[in-house]
Amino acid sequence: MTKILLKQIRILSGHLSKYNYTTAPKSIQTINIHGREFVTDDYTNVTPKILTYLNQNLHLKKDNPLSMVRQRIVNYFYSSFTHRGNPTFSVYDNLSPIVSTRQNFDDLLIPEDHPSRNKSDCYYINNKTLLRAHMTAHQSDLLRSGLDNFLMIGDVYRRDEIDSTHFPVFHQVDAVRSQRKDQLLPEHTEFELFEPTYDPQNPQMFKNCINDPNRQSCHTLEASKLMEAQLKNHLIGLVHTLFGDNVKHRWVDAYFPFTHPSWELEIFYENNWLEVLGCGIVRNEILAKAGPTNTIAYAFGLGLERLAMALYKIPDIRLMWSQDTGFVSQFQNKNLNDKITYKAVSSYPQCINDISFWLPSNVTTDTFTNNDFFDLVRDVGGDIIEQVKLKDKFVHPKSKKHSLCYSIVYRHLERTLTQGEVNKIHKEIEKAAVKAFNVVIR
């Protein structure tokens, strides 16, 4: 089914010719992505439209609001952490977004049955390769290379709903700070990083436990609490740098498979609490497997789009990709610390069309994957798709056929759409849905 969808989208999007889906010898289906050949399988769900976002690197483009926020974060860590006048944090902002399932999941202790592994959540190239879902996918490889303090910055890919705050591609800053005993406890030699039962030379002999909400069982309470205090102080300092010293904040207990204890940091923004990042103490199993068996580390991750939209009052996440001079000029040649409030150049009207269809007899409204339909709409309609919402579910009382109705909001960021051109795109979406999902348009 996925191969049929990819073929249909390729026909509808002739400009995507550099992403070639070919038939290799022995009928092995392959996909070529920027000169790299990958064998596809029943996990393959990455689409040509999504692949057009690879290597655009908005976080590195001068005068893009994402790049401005990125540089402010980097400057904070460069100025806050130095050794003999040199920054102690290294920055990796051009790592390939194509990663293995080992990097994205296994190295981070994400269980086999964790929902984040689902095809409905990730863009898989095949069952062993995907577009990274978080920058943390590079954490273990960088630790193995001997690094102890580093920032990982780049584009990440997740299948998601479609609205003004969600986009299948966004940008993250992830970080790790790792310390030995002499670095964390230079003035408290009586304290230890690890409990006596843990041997850093033989970490595989210790089963780490996370039942205690205050620490991992391998760590002493003193080391865990001191690391927690450092982490929170450093991140509060970052938030103050970005939003000002008077911004209200609070910590919320959280769960992540790769850290324990874990927290989310929220700020009070426009009369609501806004989550800005997740963080925690890195699970010792990750460190031990990657090499540094005698350290304790913290990690955090944040989304650049969420920060930029809050800082600059940008109402629609799609604007980050806009080349319209009315948008771009508002961020050109600005000082990084300038207070910038985005001003809408003009507001173009929406066009809203509904689509309803009967599902095949072997599919129900509960088993149909919404993200599959969202991806199809986005691939056919492109960036003029502002929002897709599930409007209605229906089961016919006699035939027991299942039906879904979606409302699709079309809006161009740079001009007014005519109803006629929207109707043509809507018709192409209907045709693509029939071929991809074997549905019957109502």
C-alpha cells in the first residue's frame, strides 16, 4: 500500500525527481536519498514531500528566527561554561538526519513496545533506518567518541496532526553534560558518585533500578541531588537569558526512558503555562554502554520552533519556511537580543473543504491511522494545507460500514487562493485517498 502511495505522489509531484523509487535486480524496491541507496520494505512510509525538507537546515540560515534562537542558546553555553578561556561545550549542528533504529531507540533504552517506535509516529526508510525523531539519537555515538559536554542541533521528523503549531519537521537542541567525581565534587571528597555496590569497571554486573523517584540505584543521593541542582540552575539561567529575569517558571515531574529522575520546565506565557523543555539525569546504562563508566550526566532537549514562536509572536509554524520578503525582512540584520514582534503582512482567507469516505470492510474508524491520511494530504496539497481535523466518525446502522469525515483548511501564506484551484487540489486528494487506502468517496 505504501508503494502505491509513493508512486501516486511521485506522479503528482514531478519536481521531486531527485528522490527516485526504483526496482533493483530481483525486484527489490529501493529509494535513493541524496545519493544513498536504501532498500525499502513494509516499514517504508517516508514520502517524497518529507524528503524535500532534508538539508534545508533552517537552524543555520542567517536571519531565520530559528537560527537566531539557536545562536542565543549556543552563546549562553559558550559564555557560561569555559575552561582556560575556551568553551567546554562543543556544538554539532550538521549531523545527518538519517539514523538507525539502534541510534534512535535501542541506545536510549526505549522499549520495543514503546509507542514512539510506531509507524504512525515515525518516518521509516525501512525497518532498520528512519529519519531521526529526536536529536538525542546522536547522543551515544558522541559519548563513544569521548565527548563529555556537547550540544546537538538539527531537524527532526515526526508524523503528527496538522495545525498552526504542528509540522512534520521541526528543530531541536539537545545537550549532554557529563562529569567525573573530581569535577562534580571537588570540595567534597567524602562523597561518591556511586553506591558501593556499583563497580564502574564492571557496570554490566549491576542492575540499575529507577524505583526511587530521587535517584537511580547506582548513584548516591548526594551526587544525584547535586547534579539535579546544576541542571535546573543552568536551565533556569537559559530561560532567563531568552525570556528575561522576571519570567515565572515551574518544574513538573516527568518520565523519559533515557533519563531518571526527569522533569519538564514550564514558563508562564500569555496567561498559560508553556512547556519549553524536557530534561533529566542520564540513565547510567547508556553512559556505561557508550564508554564513560565513571561519570554522571544530565541531558535536556527543547524545540526551537516553540521558543521562536513564543519569543517573536509568530502565529503559524509554517512561516518558519517562508521565503516571502514580508516575513524574512522582519528578522534581517537584527541584533540577536533585539525584541522582535512579528507583524502580519496580510491575512489571506481560508478555504475549507470536507472529505468523507467509506472505509474498506476490513478497516474500522478505530483502526484507520489518521497520520497516514495527514501525510497523504500534506504530500498532495503541500504547504497550503493549514489544518486537517477529523470531523466525524460514522457506522451505518444496516451495512455496518465505517465512514470518516475530515475537514481540510487551505490557506496560502503569501497570496489569496481561489476556490477553483482549491477544488482541483481537493479532487487530487480524493483520488490519492482512493488509490492509497481503497476507500470510497461519499
